Amino acid sequence: MTVTVRDFRPDDAEAVVRVLREAIPPLLTTAEAQVWEAAHTPEAARHRVLVAEADGEVVGRCQTGLAHESPTPGNAYVNTYVRPDRRGRGVGTALVEAAEARLRGLGAARAYSWVLGDGRSLAYAGRRGYAPRRSAHFLRLDLTAPLPPLPEVPPGQRRQLGQPPLPEVPPGVELVPCTVFEDDPRPVFELDAAVTADEPSDVGAELDDYTDWLETTWGHPCQSRELATLAVVDGRPVAFSAVVTDGVSRMSSAMTGTLRKYRGRGLASLAKTATLHKARAAGLREAFTGNDAGNAPMLAVNRRFGYEICATEVRHVRELG
């Protein structure tokens, strides 16, 4: 089998989605998103999407570029997936070699890569000189199953004898969709930046470019500002549950978190509860999320919602020399 590596083209989008869905089913994406992302990455990232073509069809995809939001210079990424029925035929190797050569040309010092958590993938990464760092889990929730009750909003609302108590929205807190900040999203950006800075990571990220965030996050075609929920205090968002969807039946939590000052009050859980109920009412049937394996508090929160681990990836790093 002859493998050809080339740049992604818009007409590859459906084939790339097939690769991703078969290689790692919990990863939510669409053909529209693939085209959009290829055209809307920051120049500083030097982002590039490579595809591997064999027998006239796309059977692998690699995203590569510089981790421009990392405070440590020289960090880069190489994330490669191959269709399961084409693994073991040199497809992944061709993509990774092409990506690493490009990164060396850009002056990158090290490449980080998410590797599927199965024995075969981990062994391959080790043979190529990638060392494991940290793990992350994908979790799945059946939205057709019972959900935690919606938060109780009206103060003093009484419940029937024997009915379990509803989670209460604390006084002074309002749960609203992201669309409330449609005219001026900067407060949402500031919340996202603060929560992202606290997220466990071996690379780290600093969101300091509002214009870039508006284009690549707020404006992403899979983002649902109607389903996303914010907890607002005195007009300021202090916790949130962001959402991306495939527009058909699946959603994924893009980020859930709370400003440090407001943690310990259950605000992120309340926002996520509201988001999941809205998603189910909109006809979505599956919800996915991702957690760092060491983030025990968030894993516990998601287990209380009913999420179950459905896949694992391990972050690896290789010094490029």
C-alpha cells in the first residue's frame, strides 16, 4: 500500500470526520468544523492539518503546529489518528515523520502528542521516542436516562412531601445562557481565561488575545451559546458550562469551571445541570466530556451526573533535538 501525505483540502472533510469517529468515537466534530478550523487558526500557531491518502482515500489525519498559548517557548503538538482498519501499514508513521520534520523547520524544541490508551498505540509511541506524561479520560452520559433535577430558582418554592430536595441556586446568583452576553462577550472571555489558567496541563495555556478568542472559540461553528450556561453574580459571569454539538444528537462539554473566589458553592454543577437539561430538551441523546485523570474533584462531579469513562488518551512528549 502506497501512502501519500499532503495538506488537508476542504473536500477531505467528510473523510477526516470518518477517520476521527472511527479512531476515537467520543471526539465530537463535523465536516463543517474541520473546514472552519483549518481556516481559522491563529497565525502564531503555524497550524497545519496533514492527511494520509492510500488507495485513493483519506485514511489518516494529523494536526500539528506550535503551542502558541503556552508560556514555555518551543512547545509544539502532533496529534495523529489513523482509521482502525488501516493501522499497522505505515500510515501513522508517514504522518508523524512529516509533522516532526516541519516542526523542526519551525524551530520547535519538543512535540506533545495525545496517544490512544490502548497497548498497541502506547507501544508505538514509545518506539518513536515519545515518553508518557499524563492521562485524560473521555466520559459519556446517556441523555435519555434520568438527569439530576433542574436547579430550583424561585426562592421559597415548596415541594411535595416525600419529593427529593431540588438543588438551589444560591441567593444573588442567576443562571443564564451565553446569549445574554452576545453584544459584549468580553466578560465570558475573562472567565474562560481565568479557568483555563487553572486547568491541569503539562503544557499550560494563557488566553490573552481577545480577538483570537472571539474568532476561534466564541465563533466556532460547533459552539452552542444557547445551550451553554453561565452563573452570574452582580452582572459578572463567575462559573460556566460551555457546549459544542454536532447539531444532530451529540454534545460535548467544551469547558466547565468557576472563578477561584466562587468555588465550593456548586455553581459549576448547577450550570452543567441546566445545560444538560437544555440539551436533552433540544433532542440531543449523548453527552461527552473530558477530564484530566488527576482531576479527582471534576471526575467525582461528572460521576455524580452519571458519566462513565469510555476512552482514555495519554499525553506524550518527544524532544525534537
